[in-house]
Amino acid sequence: MGKVLVLGGTRYFGKRLVNLLLQEGVHEVTVATRGLTDAEFAGPVNRLVLDRSDESSLAKAAEAGPWDVIYDNICYSPNEAMAAVRAFEGRVGRYVLTSTLSVYGFVKSPLSEEDFNPYEYKWAAGERGEMEYGEAKRQAEAAFLQEASFPVAAMRIPIVLGPDDYTRRLHFHVERVMNGTPIGLPNPEAAMSFITSAETAAFLLWLGGSDLIGPVNASSDGELTISRMIAMIERETGKEARLLSEKEVEPENESPFGVPSSWVMDTSKAKAAGYEFDNVMDWMPDLIKQIAAGQA
């Protein structure tokens, strides 16, 4: 890829991406963050202090280029998208935006890229926090893909899990089963897609080096119902889960996987381009075991 800028690369899959780039040994990597986290990497990186919401700050990052590839893990509004479009015009060869399964809503399952078309979606200016998360990401995708003159790929991912998940979403379920704390779930039989932080980083690396543009779904192969995941936790911990409807438990015990219906991604586009995904059952049992043993 050459000269690479990572916006948001000091934790979780962003940090893993930086380390993968460094391991390849052929890229000049720059990490741009607010400068609040002093992350250590597997090799030398350049660092920029960046306020993602400040267009003048983005312009300074652009001036440090031109960039062969930019990875943007921290864009959360159409205003931030348009600021990047203006700042990096003529200064980037390829732009990879981290997006989300949440752009689809609960319309059907499985969900393919065509189920939300950002090229035709009417977008309007707005700041972070002025709209809910899924709409903000829809608007950001639309702004980039309609307004940027440079190539843009939008990686859409489901819930990301791993031992380094600072949101501790799978930890939530394991810990509550172990402690006998009730878990609120509206539909335990809903199937979901998941992906690991490691594979998210690997996919980003691959996507940056590919020629795919537009939205691209990425998730581990295989659907997993929440009830099956809970059963796996029960087997590992030797405890029985207390599953209740969300109305029967306190808000703090409502599951972060509490979806009303199945929410599964179709990854045919990425597979047709040559990417092979892990299967969810290749890693989920081991991750549950790690968390239960207090090793994650």
C-alpha cells in the first residue's frame, strides 16, 4: 500500500490493524488520534494528534500526505464525512471507512449490501450525537460515496468480539451466568452475525489492498442464535442462565445482544473477491472459555 494513515488506531481492531501493517514491513504507517492513549506497537509508527470533528485538524493530517490508503475507524456523522472529503481531496489514493451492520435495521435476514444503498440515500448535514448511531453511519456512508472523488470502500461489520473488547459485551453474558444474575433478552432464538477483533483487522488490511469500492459486508461465517451462545456459556461455566424478558429485569441487566429478530449478514461480495472468513464456531467456544477463566 505504501504510505498509510490510520484514524483511530490505538485500541481494539484499530491497534491490531496497525500491527498487521507493521508486520508486513512495506508500509510507512501513521496513527492519528486525540493523543490520549500512549499505545505501544509492533514497530515504529508516526503519530499525529487529531481532532476528528475539526476540519482544520483533518487538513493538517492531509498535508502530511499524500496518502496511498486512509483507514477511518472514527467517523460518526455526515459532517465528519464531508470534512474528510474536503480535507483529503487530491491527497489520498484509497479511503476505507469502518461502518456497521446497524445501517440496515431489522428489515430481513440475511442482509446483503444492496439492502441499504448509500449512493441513493438522501443525506443531510448533521453532527455526532444529533442522530442515532445507525442513521449517523448511513449518513456518513452516503456523504462519502456520493461526494468523494477518490475511491471509498465502507466495511460493514456486526458486533466485534475478542479478549480485547473494551465494551465487554460477551463478558456481560459470561459473568451474569456465572453469578446467577438475570439476563434480559427479547428473543433468545434470534440469530446474529459476529466477527473477532483479529479478523476485523485482517479484513481491513485486505480491503485496503483490494480494488473493491462501496459497501462491503464482513463477518464470520455461520449464524449463531443467542440461545445457543448461552448454552455454550452454561456448558463452560457449569451454571444455568436466568433468561427473562427485558421488561422483567433492571436496565443494567439487559443484554447488548438483545435484538428483536435475526440479524445476519451476507458476505458473498467479499468472498467473490477472494476473502475467506473464519467460522464463528472456530473461535466463539475458545473465547467463552478464556472469559470464564478470567484470561480475557
